[in-house]
Amino acid sequence: MNAKSSIPTFILKTFQMLEDQKNTNVISWTSQGTAFIVYNQILLEKEILQNFFKHSNYSSFVRQLNLYNFKKVKSKEGQIFKHKCFRKGLKSMLQFIKRKNQDDLVVGSNNTALEDPTINVKEEQNLFKECAIDIKETNNKLKEDMKLLQETSSYLIDQMQNLNHFVYNQSVDIEVKFKQVGQMLHAINEELRQENKSETQTNKFLDKKEESFQESKVGSPNPYVDYNSTALNPLDYEYFIDSFL
């Protein structure tokens, strides 16, 4: 059993109450940290005890301190309670604080326990009842935390699945768009290639026509005659007459 599990519930809650800085105006450690002091019993009952225990009775709180061998010292500031193992910041020492056994209660009660032995039995019953209630509450809190954790985990899993589905759809859509763009670019390149091919063929055809025209012009019977013109100049006319002589 570890140190934490062996700490009595009442001692642990009293320690937590003193460690809470919001309560220092009502109950706090002494300056040396070897004891604690109650400044205002009324405010302790009304505002603080019920936050840590199942009751808000100051007398019951003091009786429980007595059961764990706390010593009460009167002071001008308030009531001081001390135990050799109850020190500020030393939570590990709480495991050494034990309840008085039945013999100690009978001997140390001076005649109170002998006169009414049922008081001690009732005190123990109350303590056991309080411990049982604390255990039940702790279990309920653990169940609630577990349920919340499961709900959170399920939500996160759903969100992750939705995200994966979204990313997959986006990747597929992007891939399709890339293919479409590739097809468009291929079609444009093919169209440009066909246009360049057609332009080249047209240029070759025109070049051949030009060459044929030049060859026909150079090889004509009379290079001085312009066969495209209906008029004859004097030299052409003389050459024409001489060709018949």
C-alpha cells in the first residue's frame, strides 16, 4: 500500500483545506508551519467545512482532531491545533498520523468515556460513514470522468475519420483536375502543331509556285517579250518580223 492510500481521509482533507490559499483569513498554518490556527469558528462552519466534509459542525471537527491526537493550544488570535506529523508542505508525513485505539480513548477521556461508552462508538461509526461516503463520491467522480473521456475520445475519432474522408476526396478531386488540365494542354499543343504543319506546307507550296514561275519566265522563246502584256515595243516588233524572214 502506498503512502497516499494510507492517509486517513479526515487528515488529508484537513491538510487540503489548509493548503487552499482562499481560506487563509479563516484558517491557516502558523508562521512556523508546525501547527494551524482557526481565526473565525463561525466563518469556518458557514463557508469552509462543508466544502471538504459532509458536515459543517465545528465541534465535530474538533472532536475528530482529538481522535487523531491533535493538541489544542489557546491563543489570542484563535485556537491552535498541532501534531508532530502535521506540518506545512509535508504531505508525506500524514501517513504516520493514526487514530487513537479504543484503550487510549477510554484512558484519555478522564471519565467521559466511562460514563457513556457509546460516544466513542458513535464517533467511529460517523468516521466510517464519512469514509464510505468519500469512497462512493470518488468512485462516482471517476465514473463521470471515464464517461467524459470516452465521449471525448469518440468525438475525436469521428472528427479524425471525417478529416481523412475530406482529405481523400480533395486528393481525388485534385487528381481529376490535374488530368483535365493535362488533357487540355495536350489538345492545345496538338492544335498548335497542326497549325505549324499547315503553315509549313502552305509556304512550301508558295515557294514551289514561285520557282515554277521564275523557271517559265527564264526559258521563254524571247526573254525580251513580256507575254503578259498585249502591247509590243518597237524592238519586239522588229524581232517578230525578222522571225518570219
